[in-house]
Amino acid sequence: MSDNLVLDILRSLRSDMTEMKADMRDMKHRMTALEISFASFVSTEASHYASTSSRLDRLSDRMDRVERRLELSDNAVP
């Protein structure tokens, strides 16, 4: 009788382990998808930041030229 009980418990454990393995496989796939999405998001945001920074730098340069031409800045070129 105790042998059957042990076998039943072992079968139950095997079934539980099989389910856990499937769940873990699913979680790994989902985590990989999240990592890929996050990396893409970070890359895109970094690109937007760099683009915005570049535009601001150009705008600043243009404003400096305008101020010099109108002799509004201390660095006015004669």
C-alpha cells in the first residue's frame, strides 16, 4: 500500500514538474520578447534625444550669428 502511495506522489510530482517546465519555457520566451522591445525602445529614445540635441545645437549657433549681426552680444564681430 505504501509503495502505491509513493508512486502516486512521484507521478503527481512529475506532472507538476512538467507543468512548471512548460511555464518556465513560456516565461523565458516572454522575457526575451520584453528585452527585445525594451532595447528597441531605449535605442529609439536615445536616437530621438541625439536628434533633438543636434537641432538645439544648430539653433543655438544660428542665434549666436543673429546676435552678432545685430550687435546684440558681447562677442560682436566688427
